[in-house]
Amino acid sequence: MPEDVYMLIQNKYRDLQKQAKEASDRKIAILYHDHPQLKSITDEISSLSGELIKLTLKRQPQSQIDELKTRIDELKALRQQYITDNNVDMSAFVPQYLCPECNDTGKLPNGTRCSCFSDHYAQIKFGTADMSILRRENFESFDLNVFPEKAPNGTPQREQMAHLKSAMEDYCNTYPEVAKKNILISGKTGTGKSFLLNCIAKALSDRGIPVIRLSAYKMINELFSKYIDDSTDFDAELERICETEVLMIDDLGTELMKENFTHNTLYYILDRRAELAKATVISTNLNVKQLEDKYSDRIMSRLFNTRTTNAIQLSGADIRLRR
Ligand SMILES: [Zn+2]
């Protein structure tokens, strides 16, 4: 992993911890404002505790130390009584970390890396690597005028695109509360698939949702080379792909068919992501018939699960010829 990405992730964790701590401090301030008595008891406990340390260090008579200890215990009991009597919500004192597994440290108590690490990695890597494209191609810069009003076959292409644009914006704004998490966009080259995918990637990333975007070709190639190296990298990469919140696969159908490997891996990814209820957004140049010829029934059943997938067919003229 390049050093700078690693450093960015560490900074991200530091920021998240700081945010959680500050949010907790704000809640505590409000709580003490509402319960001044609780604050004064707490302040007294901490000031007496400081005194106790001093007395102990100065080797003062044990009787004096014991007396102070008793006073502190009484105050603690009083504090607890106040909390119970007034039904005080003490959750303010527990910082709410984004990842409760690792408290935004990236490390689990047993020292292993937390699963949120790969989300941050994906988000940071994705964000820095593709920023230039995403700055150009996003919902704000989406110009419906590049689409002809009517396609050669007579379908109202611009109107269809306007409709699709607003549906996809809704999807991005409301994710994960969407009726169907998966999107399959098919259409010939130049009908705006990749532009649409860029818009979706940008809008989701802007909302802080981890997105990994890969071409099908690259995804399968990289997995395959790790697979034949027999390295643990294969498991890690497969896990990263399966577990990211949103996986975008460009140009399904362009990947190389490495005997059973491609089919099995593709099925495993789609199936695992369905199981985890994570979103998979796919673009392809192939039509349904071509997909059927290329993929097994079980892959097709994952791709075209109408319960979980929005299948979108882009038709019409090649807009690149109009630009
Ligand atoms: Zn974590």
C-alpha cells in the first residue's frame, strides 16, 4: 500500500476520534447545564481525588487519608443516587464512534485490522485516483442536451435520459434506504453508461459512502494473478471487493474467461454481496441475449434478480458523435 494512502487513513481515524470526543464533550456540557447539581458533585469528587493523591504522596497520616477516602466514596454514592433519581442519561460520556468495533482506531482489541480499514482505504484511494474524472462528470454537470431529442428509432431519448437522471439522483440521495440496491445498466457504446456511473460514484462518495469502482476486466485480471500467486493477497482483495458498501463494475463482459475461475469468482462476488445486502452497480455493453450466452444461469439469476435489481436499458444514438 502506498505510504501516502496509509497516512491519509491514519489521519482519517484521528479525525473521527476527535469528532466523536468533541461530540461527547458537547453532550456532557448540555447535560451539566441541565443538571448543575450533578456537575458540582462531580467537580468536588475530582478536586478531592486530586487532594487524595497529594496527601498520599506527602505521606500524611493514614487517618487523614482514610477520612478523605470516605468523603469521596460518600460523594460517589450521592452522585449515583442523583443519576438514578433523576433518570440522567449518561450515554453522553461514551463517545459514539463511527465504527463501534474498533472505536475508530482501525485495530481490533486482538491487534488485527478492523474491517472498516478497507472501507477507508477504498474511499481514499478511489477518491484520489478518480477525482479528475469525477469533477468533470457528475450530476451537476450532466447536460441533457448532449442527447438527441429522438433516437433514430424514434424513442424519445432525451426525455428517457432526464427521467433516468432524476431516478439515479434519488437513488444516490436516499441510499441505503432504496427499494432496490443493485443497478444494471446495459446499452451500446456511447449511450452514456460510463458517464452515468461516474455521476453515481461521485454522488455516493460525496455522501461519505465507500465506493469501489473497477472494470470487470481489471477486477478479474488482478484477482486471477493473485490467485495463481497463491498469496494471501487474493483473500484480502476478494474480501475487500465483497464487503465494500458499493461496488461498481464497469463493462461486464470484457473480462477474460479464465476457465472456471471467472465464472466462479463472479458468482461468488455477486452472491456474497447479495448475502451482505451491499449494493452492486454494473454497466455492460451486452444485451440480455448476449449475457445469457456468456454467463451461467446462476450468475444470470443474480444479475437479474428483480427483487433487488434495477435493470436499465439505454438505447438510442451514440452521444459521443454529437459532442
Ligand atoms: Zn473499525
